[in-house]
Amino acid sequence: MDSSSREYVLMIISGTITMLSGGLVFPIFAPFVRTEFSASVIFVGLATSSYFLIRMFSEFPIGILSDRIGPKTPLIIGRVMVIIGALVCYISTEMWQLIIARALWGVGDAAFFCIGMSYVIDLYPAEKKG
């Protein structure tokens, strides 16, 4: 297997794991926060939406950064941020820790999904696409 195919498969595996982990967490997240942290509805909403809000506002700057320094470094840093965010979510004991961890997770996913498609397209020459 050539290096382009290996990197493509790695991107597929990473994207699948990302989507599965988020998909498993999101449906039970709000009720869990409400019961475990005995948080108000405002904090539950903030903890839930911090991921999407930060992800939405960080995609454009991450795309510009990727154009300037190349895609690999932001992709790797984004994956590390997701892992750290997920671990902090797991060990958080305060609502603010959870909100910050979810925001960190959002920035990491923004780096992956914003840069990922461009990175995969650039792996192959035009003759091999499609």
C-alpha cells in the first residue's frame, strides 16, 4: 500500500471514530449533565452547545492556519485536542471544566473536519480522483 492510500485509510478510520464517539455521547449528554452535575437548564445548554459554538467560530481561522503552515500539523494538534477534551470531560467534577472541555473538543473536531477533506483531495493527482 502506497503512502497516499495509507493516509487515506487513516483519515477514514479517524473520521469514523470521531463520528461514532460523538454520536454515542450527544443523545445522552444533556440528561447526564442535568442529573450528575445537578445543573440548571442554562448550564446544560451551555455545556451542550459549547462544542458546536466554538467549532463553528474556529473553522475559518483553522482553515487559514492550515493554508499557511500546511495541513498535517493542525490535523495532529486537532486530534490531540479532541483526546484531551474527551479525557477532561470524563474526569470533570465542575460544570466549568465540562464546558471548557467540550469547547476544546469542538476546536479539535473543527481542525479535523475543516482540513480533512482538503487534505484527502490533495493526496491524489487529478487522474486518480473520482
